[in-house]
Amino acid sequence: MKEKPIVYQFFWWVCLACPIILYFLFVQVYGINIPYVDDHGLKGFIVKFYNSSSLGEKISAVFAQHNEHRIGLTRILLLIIYTLKNEIDYKWLMWLGNGFLLGILGLFVAFFKKNKISYWYLLPIPWILFTLSNQENTFWGMASVQNFGIVFLCMWAFWELENERIAWVLVLMTIAVFTSGNGFVALGIIMGILILKQNWKQVGLVLGLSVILFLAYFLSYQKPPATPTATLADWKDLIKAFMAFVGSYADVTIETEISNRVLKAIALGGLLTTIALFFITQNLPFDLASKQLKISKKWPVFLLSTLALIFLSALMVAWSRLIGYGFQTILTSRYKIYSILLSISVYAWLLSVLQPKHQNKLFLIVLPLSILTFINGFWQSISQIDYHYKNLTTNMFNWTYEDLSGRKNTPTQFNYANPATVFDKLVPTLLHSDFSNEPSIALEKAVLENGNIAIRGTGDFRFPWLDPDNGVYLLAKSDRRAYLFPLRCLKSSIKNVVIQQAIFSPIFEGQIPDFEFQAGVYHLGIIVVDNQHSRIYQTKDSIEIKANTNKKIATNW
């Protein structure tokens, strides 16, 4: 950054650091050391690794298949954490996984430096990159390492490829393949780039590595249960899904109808794809006049390869996920990182080709838009983030106390300590009291319908923000056990957020699947947590679950 008055420098540093600090503040507040979904598979890995008697068995455990991937990097990082702390800590995985976003930012800093772009124009990038729209990856240990890690490693390899450091490319691609299967896509892109550059020695090195990695990856590979995939007859929906995937950064109103969300994503996807295709055509390695291969010394390998990774990933997700899962999955926050990177890549390319006066105009448009999108990403995602945290804490209670005796279901094969939660002090009351002496609250709705327990009610409470425990929970208790489940509090108006600092209103509701319960008659109660103070309310409602309908999902981990 050129030397500017101290006020400008101060503004630059504040504007650059603000989204990063806010993002990691949320990781600290809403991240918790409780396994989520596939995280549970890491417990089995720790047991298998430490019970293995030979080095070969331990290596096999590290690189064993997990669904369709081999998540060696995730497991190695977990082993490091386990060695340092002598226990599993999923929140440390979150910190490491989210740290890859800093690496991505560093790559764009290097791009700006190499292309002599003023660092002043870097400011929109952290506002775009460190968005809470990434929520699923952000607050899920395994997913943050895998999904943020794979794009960082691939982009780093592309950067090294542009700078002709092939040794680093080979190392990074080896790690990438054993982070996510998408590493093979990046290998193919790198191979294509080297073939176009006619660097046959490096082609041979990458080809040799690819063969070794392919054999190591697929020699004992077992195809997981497949969902229906698209066919060519679905081409119209595939185009929509592709555009929605690459434009999902525009999906900032996630509580609206899916059709409206898809239209917004397609609009941004179409715009970004059009600009990206123009960039690609401007950098085709061919001289159309002489019809010969011609590559400039300044060929933008980094951005071209990044765009190829984004577009190929979009094609694969659209093909494999659309029919079985629908547009809801196409727009899921796990995949938004690709649309975010497309937005940043297009912005970076435009800065690299525009004249200074036009660079400034672009910057003055993109910076306020990126800040507004960051704020809106928080507002639209906070309900899901808050519910995710509460769902983890109540799930931990439910698997820890499997009856009313107070005996804890504590693992003995590995070290893991349940984090402290707001319910710890309530355990004796929750397990042994009938709540007949507690104040009562009337629920507007408490019925079993379509396989879900539907709950709705209104209280006289409001909750200050940035305390993830604050909220309303359902207590369901039979003569055999007690369950806790979070209820969603509807968001307050902007007026109440400003005046009362209350993001959530006193209106609460929930849909709890009946397969979460053992058979029995459950009396319902409500728990309200406000600034670490807990209140229990009895209700007149009860629900009968005739049979547990939970079906175990087959996994390879």
C-alpha cells in the first residue's frame, strides 16, 4: 500500500481487520466442543488408531475412507490436538479449519502484490470471505477443515504453479487429495495447464504422482450408497443448478421461499459466469490468427485454475446432488465458499486489467456492497447459528443421560470431556422432579403431526444477544427418561434489536422428529434461559410416542 496519511492507514487496518475479528469472535462464542454429524466418526478413528499394533495399521486408519473421501488431513490434525490436549477437542478443529480462510486471504494479498494492485483495493475481500453465510463449515469441525482446507490447498498449489515451483505443487496436491476427493479435480486442472504450456517434464511428474495417488485412493475403495444422479434429460434444471451454485453468495435471505432464493442465486451466478467466461476467452492460450498455441509469460494461471476448480465443482455438485436432494442442498452454506471465491476472483481480475480511475470506481461500488452483504449474512444466518449451538448442547444432554438414574454415559475408550453447559446445574431437577410446583405456561400448539412434535408458544421474555445459551427449550419427560430440545425463537424487529438489544422475540416454535424419542408418554415443559438464569415452566400438554422409528443410516466410518 502506497504511503498515505496516518488517518487513511488507520481506516485501512480497521476496515481490513473488522470482519476477521467479528468472524472469529463468533467462532469463539458459538463454537463448542461437541461432535456434530460426521464428527462422531472421529471418535472411532481415535480408538482404531491407538488400538492398532503396527505402523501400517495406524497409517491405514489415518487414510481410511470416510464416505467418498479420505480425510487424512482432518485425522492428522485431530491426532495433533489429541496429543497436545490428551483429549478430543472439536472446537480446535474449527479454529484450524477456519484458519484456512486466512490462508486464502494471504493468497489474494500475494496476487495483489505481484500484479501491482494497490492494497487499498483489498478491503472488500475480507468482508466477502469472512461471512457467516459460511455457517455450516464455520461451526462444524470436520467440515471446516475439509471444505475450507481443500480450496485453500488447491489455490495454493495453483499459485505455486503460476510461479513455477513444481515441488510445492506436488506436495500440496498430495495433501489436497487426502483432504477431499476434489483434490483429483485440481490435479486434472494442473495437468491441463502443464500440457498447454508443453512442459513435458513437469507433466511426467504430475502424471506419475496422479497414478500413485489414484492407486492409493481407490485400491481398497468401496463405493458408498449412491443417491439418484441427473441425466442429460435434466439439462434445463442442471443449468439452473449450476448457476445457482456459483451464485449462491447472493442467497442472503435464507428464511424465504426456496424459489425466490434460487432466482437470486441464478441472477448473480449468470453475471459472474459471464464475466468469468469473458476473462477466460481473453486469456485463451491460442493465437487465432496463426492458429498456433501461444502462451504469454504473464498467463494468469492462478485465477484461471481457480475458476476451473469452481466451475468443475459446480458441475459435479449439480449432477450428483440436484435430483436426490434438490435446490435446498445446491444452496447449502457448505458449498457457498465456491461462490464467494468466484466473486473475489472476478473482482481481482477486473482490478488487474482496469485503469486506475476505473479501479477506484469499481472499489467504491464493491466495498459498500460487501459490507452490506456481510451484515445481512449475519442477520440471515444468526437463527441457524444459534439453533445449531443449542441443538448440540441439548443433544449432549440426551446422549449423556439415557435414563433417570443420573448415571452419565461416559466414553471409556478415548478421552473426551463434555463441555460445561447451562443445563449442568439443572440435571438433578430435570431427572428427579415432576415440576408440579413450577409456574405454568400455556402452549398455543403441542401436537404430534406428520412424524413431528409441533410446538408453538409465546412468553414474556426477551434475550440479549451474543449469549448462545439464552433461549427457549422443550423438556419432554416420561417415567423412563428426559429429553431436551431447542425451540426456535423468531427474530425481533430491527427496532427491538436497536432499542432492546434483543435479536430474538418471545415467540417460539419447533418441529422435533418423533424418532428422537423412545416409546412412552411424555409430559412437556418449557425451560427459559436468560443470562445464565434458568426457569422451568410446566404445561398441561403431553405427547404419546408409540414406537421409536429411528432407522440407523449405514456408514463406512
